[in-house]
Amino acid sequence: MDPLTVKRRLTCILAADAVGYSQQMGLDEENTIRVLSAHRAVIDGIITFHGGRIISTAGDSVLAEFSSVVEAVRCAVEIQEALKTRNDALPDKSKMHFRVGVNLGDVVVKNDDLLGDGVNVAARLETLAEPGGICISSSVYDQITGKLDLGFQDIGEQALKNISRPIRVYRVSGTAAPQRSASALPAQRQGKSLIWGIGAAVVVAIATIAAWQTGWLRFGAADRGSPINAAAPVGAPATGAPALSSATPGTASGAPPVQADVDTQRLRADAEALKKQAETELARARSDADAVRAARTKADAEAAASRLRAQAEVDAARIRSEAAAAAARTKSDAEAATRTAETRDAKAAAAAPASAAAGGARYDGTWNVTVICAPAEGASAYKLELVAQVKDDFLRGEYGGEGKPGWLRLQGAIQPDGSATLDAHGLTGDPKYNLKSAAQGIPYAYHVAAHFDANRGTGRRLELRACDLRFAKQ
């Protein structure tokens, strides 16, 4: 390639790959292909929504190009969230997780394909990600810092296979913690203010009781002109201090301080009442605060539940749409295969009479056909019988009603030597499939290799599961 004619550009590459795809294919090919097809429909749609271009798809992997680094990372996050929702609805053996790597780098443009170090780094980053996770390079991290509400884990410089330099790698660890709404703050401040106010009242009440117990309130009553000073001797010093020694209770010379006791009892009763009122207000404040917190928690829970229900409805609608599209594609493919087979068989049937007449072998008549299928992974064994007609060495038979679950059509030309390749088309009614999402059954098609003699014939199914066929002429 001439360096002067090489076209390059700076772009963001997203690489995604399924985890354990080969192992799942070995266990259940049909189910694995169905799950992969549904997952891929979601991935392709999200890539298109975010302005990406799919470069190539090889089996279970996807390579896409983005002009915006921010949109590429948003796309990766939405892909993993959507696939998690789909996997949560699947049994464990059917779950299929993807790893995703994102890199910003210089690439070589060749027609519609992209080559070079920038693409290779994205593919290597994908292998470092955990199942359901995302790894990005430092070039991507530098571009999205402060622009996306995500968490990142710096896992240091990594030596990537076939990459000459170490690459600093970050794992995308999820979205940041949600912020508390502003509407909840006034109620919280109000509750705290109420509790602090009641607490201050309790402190005042306790201080009042302590003052009374230490005698401060008694002295105050005496200074205000209580009977304690009135009972002092005439010759008492005029110093302004109360003559307590001659008027204290229990002395022979002083009169009983009746007014002081009344004041003391009143203060004590007031302090006790204030204490009880403070305790009552504090309990009420705590109850109000608990009610505010409970109402806020309930509102938050209802909002979260509403968001989850809305998301579930969106996902369910998308899944139903994908299932309908997949069923339509399968039906269209089956109809095309049927038309091709009918055209081929019609040509063979037109040529068959002359060949049969030359060889002296004719199989026209009514035949009883028995189909026996062994159990397969998740599917039950079954046996069915149908009647087929052979005309001009062309066999055609049908079981059940067309368009209803359990329907089967078997047809094909019988060669002069007795060999035949028959086409089978039908709609499965097996309980392993969720027929609520496809009320008319799920289309399927396969081929049968058969051999006939004058009155007998045998055959076997060539695709998917093992089935034997027996033919007997009436």
C-alpha cells in the first residue's frame, strides 16, 4: 500500500463480544442463536440511535465506529443496561453477557473497513472487561471526564497482546450516586430546627430545677423582700445582705418563712410542669420528624417503582417488537424456502414420469407415514402419523391444520432408483417454547433423506434433532 495514498482519520471504536458463546452453542444451538439474534437486535438499534456505524460483525462480535467519544461511551453503557434487563428475564443457562471495549485512535480507511492500531486496541480492551462490563483507554477517559455522570476505576497501564506500548485502562464502574432532591431539604431543616428548639427548652427546665436545688431561688426570694428579711432584729446591720441566721426555719427566734415556702413550691411545680411540657413537645417533634422521613421515604420508593415500571414497559414493548420481527423474518424465510423447494420439486416431478416409465419403477398411490423423534435438549419426544399421496412419483402429505401449532407438511420427488430428499415445514407446538408470545406457533423447516421400494420406505431427519420416518403403501 502506497503511504501517499493511505487514508487515515481519528475516530472512536467500540468492540463488543459475547462471553462463552462457543460453549453455549455446544449445549443448545437453537436457543443460543435465538438469544444472540435478540441481543444483537438490541445492540444494533442502540448503536444506530447514538450515531454509530457498524463496521463488521463476525459471529458473536460487533465492531462499530463513532465520531463522538461521548456518544460511544453512552452507547456502551446503554447496551450493557439493556442486555442486563433482557438477561434478568432469561433462565440461567440462556443468559448471554457481552464485554465492551472503547478506544479513541488513528485508523486506516480501506473502502468501508477500518484497520490499524486504533481498532486493535479496542478489541484488546474488550478482553480485559468483565462479563457485562466496559473498559476504556486513557484517550477516551480524557475526552469524557466531566461530561458523563459515571464512575471509573483506574486499573493502571496494561500490556495488550500485539500492541507495542502499554495502554492505561479504566473500568466503567457505573453511574454516580443520586443526589437528594431540593424539595426534601426544607422539611429536613424544619424538623431539625424544631428538635433543637425543644432541646433548648428542656435545658432551661433542667437549669431551673438545678438552681432551685442549690438555693439560688431561695436567695432571690429573700432579696425581693420576703418575710425572711422582715423577721430580722431591729439592730441588724444595714449591709443589704439578708440576716438569714435569725430567720431561717427551725430557729427559736425567727418567724416561719411561710411566703418563701410558697414561692419555692410554686417554682418547683412550675419547673416540673415545664419539664413535662418539654418532654411532650420533644416526643411530638420526634414523631413529626419520623412522619416526615416516612413520607419522604414512601415518596422516593413510589417514584423509584414508577420509574422501574415505566422502564419495564418500554423493555417489554421492545422485546415484543423484536420477537414479532424475528417471527416475521423466520416466516418469510420459511415461505421462500417452501417456494424454492416447490419449484425444484415441480421440475423434478415433471421429469420424473419419463424416467420412471423408462426404468419401470412407479410409486404412485396412498402411503402411511410415521414420524418418530427422540427427545432433545428441553424438547419432548413425539410420534405422529399422517397420510401422503404420491402422484407421478411426487409425494405430498400433511398433518394438522395449516397455520396452527403442531402443523406439518412433507413433500418431495421420488427418484427412479427410490431415493428422495423430502422438504418438511411446520409450526411447533412443543411446550418448551413460550407460545404466549407467538400464538400461531414457531415456524421450522428441515430435510428428510428417504429411500423407497415398491411398498416400503425409510427416512431420517437431516437437521437439528434426530427423527426417523417410516413409509408403508396402502
